[in-house]
Amino acid sequence: MKPRVLHVIYDDPANPWVAGGGAVRVFELYRHLAGEVDATVATGSYPGARDQTIDGVRYLRLGAAGPYAWSRLTYARAANALLRSAEYDAAVFDFSTYTPVFVPADRPAGITVHHVSGPTARARWGPVLAPAIGRLEASMIRRAARLSATSLATRDLLRRIAPGVPIDMVYAGVPDELFALPRRPEDYLLYFGRLDVFQKGLDTLLEAFALLVRDRPALELRIAGRGKDADRVAAMTRDLGIDRNVMMMGAVSEAERQALFAGAAVQLMPSRFEGFGMVAAEAMAAGVPLVAAAAGSLPEVVDAPNGGVTVPAGDARALARATARLLDDRAAREALSASARVSADRFRWNAVAADHLQFIHRIAEGRPASRSRASR
């Protein structure tokens, strides 16, 4: 009999406010495990969202459909209730500081952690709120029967936050088709990901690009993705005088995404922190020369010099210099393209899904008696 799994994550690939890598990871994991588990994924609601079954996986939409803050708050309340009342053999909460979900300590529930905000809380929220954020995260994480981390950097943080709680390593993955994607390099730079200025380092990105444009007035930066800071990013390009060189593409289709990967001369990922960095792994699999910040899990994922070049986080000049060196050296770009694909082979979805299935089984092994069926 297939284990009944309830996976709780606010985000969804179609969520207009977030649509981050964690949501894509959950979608791919259960698509690959549809024959192995009876899965229900409970996401937050958003405009146009509805309960549905996709590739054999049930998707429940909890909470209000908007606005964003109310959607988050009502989702957390509904998700906490579902975790207490639903019947499952194993539950998994995709951890987020912004979603105060407290898994039942007396039930077979684990937590997947991509990153915690504590290490950067002071820079983001100031010295007054930062300690409270750290305490909130610790109180949420320590309730888990078992944890999974998507990077060694996150695993090491979790060992300090929740000593004694077992931790499994389960990476994120990349689609197999990216490894075979033909490269047709053009002259543009690419940023692909959520539009969150602080976490994703988009201020650093735009400052670095402004430096590059001084010597390369025809250079183009394409920004693909959506998020809460889209208007702010557009305003920053105008303030820096680079708006004519920046193409804001918004959300793109899978075909458009692959075309962007195929044509990018260099991809930039200047994040201040990442729990995994799925976009970095995808760029590597597609053979896109990558310059990334040495922050969070990115050094582990990028595996420099094999998968890309790393620079200090928040250093616009270093980002510009590394990018300029690649733009000026076609042979270096071609060599990096080839070695990056080899490095990314460790992130194929079949292997990642097998590790996640083992995590689920380990949660279920010590389960107490279960309750009512996973439903609203």
C-alpha cells in the first residue's frame, strides 16, 4: 500500500506573488513519485487557484485568494488545522519564516528547510526584530520528527538550531531536457528568478550592470521572473539610467525559458542567501556560463570553477569584473559551458526524488496512530 503523504507549502508554481524554486521542487518531486506515494499537496490560494489533480497528485488550495499578506495569514491558519486533523502516514512542511506553521509534535511530520532567515535577519529587519525572527524559526523547526536540508550549508545551520533532530540531505533537481538543450549564444546577460531585491541581490545586479554598460553601451540584460518587487526593480533601472538596456520579461513559458537559457552569454545570480539555488543548477545543466554570489548554498551548488564563477555577495564591482572577463573570453565561456553540465549531473530529478522518498519513509517509520483523511 502506498504511503499517504501530506505536503504543506504556501507557494505554488502559478502563485503570482512568489512562484519560487521550492514550489517547482515540490511539483517535480511528487510528479516523479506519483507511482510510489498517495500525495496531497496543500498550497496557498491565489487569484484563479482551484483544487485539482495534476499528474496523479491532489492539490488543495487553502486560505484566501488575496491580497498577498491575507493569503499568507489565512493559509497558515488552515494549514495548521489540516496538519492536526488530516489522516496521513507522513506529513512534510516546506519551511518558510513567512508562514507560521507548527507541525504537530505528536504526529509523523517532518520539515524540509531550504534556508533560514536568522543569519540575515539583522540586515533585513534590524536589531530589534532579528532576535524574535530567530526564536520563531527555532520554535517551528524543533517540532519536527525529522528534517531534510537542500544543502550542506543549511544542514549545518539546522544542526545548531535543532541538535539531536535527524537530518536527511535532499537536493533540488533539474529537468533532464536541459542537459540536451542546444546552445545558441547571443550577446545578452540573463537574470532568471523571483523579483525580491534583498534576497536575490537585485540591487547588486543592477549596479554591476550599470558598471558594465559604461564600456558596453549596447549590452542588454534580460530579467525573467515575477515577484513583489517588480515595480521597484523597474524604478531602479530608471534611477541608474539603464532602463533602455534592461528588458523586464515577467513570467515566461517553458519554451521561452529554454530559449533564454540557450541564448544567454552569461547568467547572473547575485543572491544574498539561497537554500539551494535551483536556477543556478538549471543554468549549469543548460550549459550557461554562470556568475553567482558566494552566499548560502551557492558555492556548494556552483562547484567553482567547474559549474561557474563565484564572487563575494553584495559586491557589484566584483560581479561586473567577473562578468566582463567572461564576455571578453569566448573560449573560457565555452569551456565553462561544458564543465557546468558535467557538474550539474548530480541534480537529476530521478535521484533527488528517490532521496525524498527515503525521507518520507523515515518519517513514517516512527508514526503514532493516524487520524482523518487529508481534506479540508
